[in-house]
Amino acid sequence: MDRRHRRRVAGLVSLAVGAGVAFAVALPLAAGASGAQALAATPAAASAPAQSPAPFATPSPIPSIAPITPIATGPAAAAPTPSGPAGPTGPAAPNGPGSTVTVSINGVNGKPSQSIVIILLMTVLAVAPAALILTTSFTKVIVVLSLTRNALGLQTIPPNQVLVGLALFLSLFVMSPTLSAMNKDAVQPYLKGHITASQAYDAGVQPLKTFMLNQTRKDDLALMIDASHQSRPASPKDVSMTTLVPAFVLSELRAAFIIGFVIFVPFLIIDLVVSSSLMSMGMMMLPPSIISLPFKLLLFIMVDGWGLIARTLLSSYH
């Protein structure tokens, strides 16, 4: 009896323990499921009246999937071919009396129009620097003045602006008869409409060509004529400007260098005397140019150097 009783008690105890464990495991799961249902039903319960709970949850229907239509890959689905650009069309024919454009370079009574005069002035201003340097006495004057400054040992005195200005006005003084003849024979008749542009050019070039021929050496002119491989002209006046201008520039440079050599000689003698004196006194560390500069300036002032140079330059053209 005691063994049976013990076995029954042990079986009841085991059954009670198993039921307790199962209840403990199922209780949290049931609480989580009821909480999720409560959260899902809260929005609907706020707007709809209360209904009796269904004994079993109704499963939601599975959404249907629409069939995918296959994409056509045949010729019908090809992209349309873009058409090429349209070809250029010709200009439309003039229609009416006011559709034609007429350009006239002459003004009233055969005079040049104002636009042509402005174009000519702009052209003259564009080529004026080259014409001033190569066809006038400016080249010789500026070279002589620059050599004089170097002979004195002065690198920046007088300044370049002063030398260029002095050379410019000396050139205008030398060229004034030629410029007056060009204005009288070519510019004024053309502005009054008495001659054409080509006639004005031919008339204006003659005084300038005469001046250049008077200052050009025959050797330089023959050199340029031979270099051009052209037949010799019948007279010097028949020489073209393209041949005369470089020959004139060569002659001007030669004359300028001759004048510069004459200017350099006395100042070179002063440098030699000063250098020898310093060497004899043992002052080899003292630059001779510092001592010779006052003597050069004194000599230049005593002989009226600027006036002598200007007189020499002007006399070489008259």
C-alpha cells in the first residue's frame, strides 16, 4: 500500500510540474499575440462600432499578380529613323525697287564721301609710325642722338622721351618742304574732288621720292636694284618705292654712324687720359667713368654740343 501510494503521489507531482511548465511557456506567447491583435484593431475600433469577436481569425486574401505583357522586338518596335537636316536654300530674289544695295564711294560733285575720308585717315594713322621711321630723316636723327648720349656715358639722361621728341621735331623741320609739296599737289586736289585716289597717290609720292633720292647713295640704290633681280630703270625717278625705301634707310644709317664716330672720338680721348692718370696714381679701384664724366660734360658745354649736333644734322639735308 505504501509503495502504490508513493507512486501515485509521485505521478501526480510529475503531472503537476509538467502542467505548470507548459502554462508558464504558453502564457507569454498568448500575451504577445493578444497585444498585436489589439494594436492592429485600435484604428478600426476607433471609427467602427464594436462587434462581437469572431471565434477564429479570417485569413487575408492573397493579392493577384497581373500577367506581364511581353515587349515586342520585331520591326514594329524599332525607333523611328531621324530625318537629315534640310539643305540650304538660296537667297530670295530681290523684290521691289528698295531691295537692292548700292555702294558709292563718291560724294557730292565727285568729291570723296565722308566715310571714305575717315577710312583713309585711319589707314594713314595706322602706317604713320613705319612711314615716319623709314621714309623721313627720323632714323638718322634718333641714331645720332642715342650715340651722343652713350658717348657721354649717360645711360638714361636725357630720357628716351626727350630724345624721341627732339628727333621728331627736327624731322618735321627737315621734312616741312616735302610735306608742303605733298599737301599742295595731292591732298588738297583730292579733297576738292579734282583728282582720283590713284592720281593723288602718284602726285604725292613724287616729292617724297625726290627727297629720298637726294639722300640715297648710288651704291646702296644699285645694291637694292641688283637684289630685286629687276631691270635697271631708265632714270632714278622710275625706281619703285619698295626698292628705294631700304636703300634710303641703309644710307641714313651709314651717315648716322659716321657722325657718331666723330662724336665719340673726343670723349674716348678723355676716358684714356683719365684712366692713365688714375693708373699712375695707383687709384685702380676708382672707376674712371666717375672722374671722366664731369670733364665730358664740361667739354660738351664749351663747344655747344647740342647746337653743333643739330646744326650738323640739318646741314646734311640742305
